[in-house]
Amino acid sequence: MIDTDAVVIGAGPVGLFQLFQLGLLGIKAEIIDVLPEAGGQCVALYPDKPIYDIPGIAVCTGRELAQQLLTQAQPFMPTDRFGAPARNLHLGHLVTELTARSEGGFELRTDKGLQLRCRVIFVAAGAGAFMPRGLNLPVLDTASNVHYHLEAPLLSPPPWADQHVVISGGGDEALSAVLALAEQPDPNQRPAKLTLLHRRDQFQADPTLDARVRIMQTSGQVTLVVGMPTGAEVSDGHLDSLTVLGADGQTQSLELDHLLIRQGLSPKLGPLTQWGMALDRKQVAVSASSFESSIAGIYAVGDINTYPGKKRLLLCGFHEATLAAHHAAASLNPDAPQHLLYTTTSPLLHQRLGLI
Amino acid sequence: MIDTDAVVIGAGPVGLFQLFQLGLLGIKAEIIDVLPEAGGQCVALYPDKPIYDIPGIAVCTGRELAQQLLTQAQPFMPTDRFGAPARNLHLGHLVTELTARSEGGFELRTDKGLQLRCRVIFVAAGAGAFMPRGLNLPVLDTASNVHYHLEAPLLSPPPWADQHVVISGGGDEALSAVLALAEQPDPNQRPAKLTLLHRRDQFQADPTLDARVRIMQTSGQVTLVVGMPTGAEVSDGHLDSLTVLGADGQTQSLELDHLLIRQGLSPKLGPLTQWGMALDRKQVAVSASSFESSIAGIYAVGDINTYPGKKRLLLCGFHEATLAAHHAAASLNPDAPQHLLYTTTSPLLHQRLGLI
């Protein structure tokens, strides 16, 4: 059980800046994200796309922005040794349970069993927790040879030498997986058979990836099966085959040893809709001055919230995180002076930033 | 008379970002500032001080931030030729008059006689218009040989060869002026006599400047007079002498040919307090969702406004400018679709940014 002042749910740009602002105000915080990397959508969805409307940054990519925000938050992300992951950053965790404590504050639990106790919560979950898109076949959830991309790394150890591996999807992610498996340096570790399963004979991927996979298809290194999976045979927790409906209306049975689902990410609001916060069209309704939700002590900032005039822009999320941090600071320390300090001049802020 | 959609009053960081956001929304705007340079306080008060809390910029100086914001706003600051000043940037102008037009919209007039007609106004005037601090002797206003630092450049043409020049002040600005005059390359253009007038025998300036002026004082190149000016003799629009009260209680008469007032800048809300906008403790009271003042069509953003939860931080001003721009766009074009476009993906925004 981690005991802290604040928990930030979501390590996207707004969550990272929330951590920074809490740090400036002397509030200890932990930060949690379901993705394997900090940066949220900026890294998961548009790492290489240019952004032009961050104030003072004429242009940067999603990944560059995330990196800058991580650098800025570093003073408040303590590590055990140089280069080690931050102790208060918990990646690959989905917050599943929230309980209000009778003595005030909250307890949180993640799907991986992490438990946290805190006084205030900042939900910076963007469009929701980014979860891998599935095949809409619930029976697959029970099979141990079905792999989603948020799981352990693809290649180490390679479980698919001499096996038939089916990869489902037609985007960058699916095509990259095909190439990674087919081009493993040790030929003995390559799958015996590689099938790409996609709903049509056209990919939505980077042209270079697309061309490389087409060459492999021509040479027979990969087989393309066009169709929709409509059924699955699972026995003893093992997926034996998929039933695939082709464009011609015919079905075929696709026997396999492993299925890699690489169909992209889809945001899900997930468990937080059950916590009792008032929602307005799937957004958390907040006050436009404190960004507190209908539950005192739980704030919502960035794309997940709504209030009159709301625009889903990063720069608005930065403002919301800042005012929410100040509101929380005043409620956590009602007797402390609340006059505004500036990073340009305040020795206390310089000390917190590790500058002196 | 300039006829446009919007006028932004104040070319500090928030005013520059206001111009950028209006540009993204296709709203034509002019921008006005009383200072001789864009960048507001960032350039006038702390050009070399580090700022640590601009989201995504771990550290930058005031001048660097202003430069970045100018670069970002470039697509909406048209020039007649490469390197020429922007046609819609009006520096050295104090907006003195505002009139609501009976047919809707507003007319503005500056102290230099510039006239503008527009439909909406964005007051991004920070702490107010930065005006040079005076000596509290109104009679000086009538004298032609009293010079404030916002006037024409100090050295060209040099009006003070063979003259007694008195410089008033004890900060960087005053000491820099002493050095600039005493060290002119052409000895014939240096003043015959140079006096520094300051209220005490101690400066509040950069240590290097301080040391250099002290050396000049020792060598007799500059005379320090310690005291407070309590009176002035002005005849025919010419200041002949100042009466100076010393720390010893004695007064002396200081005859002079020119007086340079270099006592720093002081923000004054100035004429805009007379325009009828509701004020709350010298701030313009605005809605927290639109940042519109009590006068429809006049918005106030950045340090000059107030609303519940307000923090006087640049990043909050950027958010306010953005929501104000969107609110104004909806009111100017009520029939246009108001769905949010992203600079990362929108071809229309790319076109407005001059990228395609």
C-alpha cells in the first residue's frame, strides 16, 4: 500500500503537467497509466505528427511534446538511481477500484494489484484508458495463446518457432509485427507459418511497411487471409481455430497455434464511470474554476472533463491541471498562505525544482 | 481608419497568443502595444530571467518565450517584405478612446492618432500599460528638454554635446544611459557634464554596471547628486533647474540643459478603466467560460482579468485567449459550424498556418 497526498490517473501530457504543478505546490503524487509508456495519445496515436498550437512551441511532434513534459516533471519523479524508472510512475496499470475512506481521502486499486491511499485524485485520463481493440469474440478472453500488444515484449523469449502464428489487423502495428516475426535474425526462431488476417485486401499503414509486407506476400513468406472472424474454437484454454467469413460469403476454418491481435487501441472510460462522479455525455462534469468533479477531492482535467465553454485542447488541459492543483493545495492545507509564487523569482519553487 | 474583425490590446505573451488563436479561427486582427517592442513584461521586465512553468518548456527566459510566441504568430502577422515590421502590429501606441458604434462593433483611437474599427476587442493588457515612472512634478510635462525612455533612441542625433545632462534613476536603465552617453565613440558628442541624480548613494543595478559607474564617479566623468527633486523651474517650455532635497535636509538647485528620466516602468490601467467594463479590485471581471467582460464583444485575457479561481500565470492566459477566441468566432459567425479543428490533422488550419 502506497500512502501519498495525490494520485494522478493518466500519464499523458496533461497528467504529466498535473504532476509538475502538484510538485511546485509541495504536494506528493503518484501517477498511473494503462499504457506501457508515458505520453498518452501523443505517443500512442500520433508520435510523429506535428502539433502547432502549444503556446511558445511553434511546432513539435507528439513524442517531442511528451518528452519535454517528462523532462519538466523530472524534479517530481524521483528515481532510485540515474536512469532508473521513476518510483512514482506506474505504467501498465488500469485503475479498477476506488473507495472513499470513512476518515476522508480515497483508496485505489489497479488490475495488477497495486494499492494506493491518497487524499485527492486527479483524473487526467483523456479519452479514457487506451485498451487494445479486440475481435468481438468474448471466448478469446479465456485462451492463453491469444496475445494483445500491451503484453510482454513480442520477441523475448520467442514462443512461436515451428508454430503457425496468425496476426490480426491491417495497420502499422499489425504489419510491423509481421515483419518483426518474419525477419528475426535466427531463422530457427521464425514461425513455421505466418498468416495476416485482415477484413479487406488493403492496408491502412505506412507505405514502406505496406510495400515490404506485399513483397513477403508475393514470395509466400506470409499468407493474407481476407475476412471477418465470426467464431472460434477454444478447448482447455487453447484457441484451436477461427471461423473466418470471406467477402464472397464463404466461411473457412483457420487453424493456428498463436493469435496476435494487433488492431490498434481504443479508448474506454472503463471503471471510472462507476465511481459516482456526475457525467455529462460520457465526460466528467467539473466546476470551471476548480475542475473538481461532483465528488469533493476528485478532480478531472484534460479531455475527460466537460464544463461550459470546454475545448478539448492540450493547452486548456494544462490550465485546468494548474487551477485544480491550486484548489487542492488550498483544501489540503487550509491554513497555509495561498499567495501565488512565480518560478521566475521564488526561492521556495527553485528549491522544489532542485535548482538550489 | 483601419477596418478589421478584431483588435488585441497588448502584445505581451498572451496578446501574441491571442492573435495566433484568432488567426487559426480565420479572424483578422490588429495588435497594439504601448511599449516599443512586442513581448510585454517578459521583454520589458525580465528578459533574462528563467521561467520554468510554461507547459512543455522546461526552462526559457522571458525574451526567449516572447520570441517563440512571435515566431508562432508569424503566419498571422503579414509583412510588406521579408524582415519588415508586421502590418498589423502597432507599437508605441496607447489606446486612449473606445466608442461603441450604434451599428455594432467598436471604434478605437490611440494617443498617436491611429483609428481602428472592429467587431470584437481582446484586452490582453497585463498589469496595464507600462509607462515610464516620473518624478511626481507635473510641471515637467510641459518641458521639451525632459526625456522619457520610451522616446526616440538616445543617441541619434545626439542633442547634448556641450550640454549638462542630468540622468535620474539608480537602476540598470539609468546606469546604462550614463555609460552610453559618457562612452560615445566621438568625444565631441559626449555631454560636457554628466550628473546622475538618485535618492540615495546606492544603486539597484547589475553589479558590472554598478562598478563601471562607480569608476566613472571616482574619475570625475560623472557626478552623483543624492536627493529627491522637490521642485522645478520651467520657463518658456524649458526646464532650467531642479530643486533637490538632500538626505541632510538641505536643498540645492541643480541647473541643467537636459533631464533624462530613467526610473523604470510602472504599469497603469489607464484609459480602459473608463470604458464601462465591470471591474473587481482593478481587474476586469470576466466570465470563466468565455472570458467576455460585462460589455458584450470585449474580452479580457491574462493578468488583467479576474474570475473565480483566477491565477495570474501565463499558461492560464493562453487558455483564456483560446476560449475567448472560440467564443468570439461563434458570435461573429453564428451560422458557421463550430466543431473543433486540430492543428495536427486539419488541412484548413494547415492552410491558415501557411503550411500548404
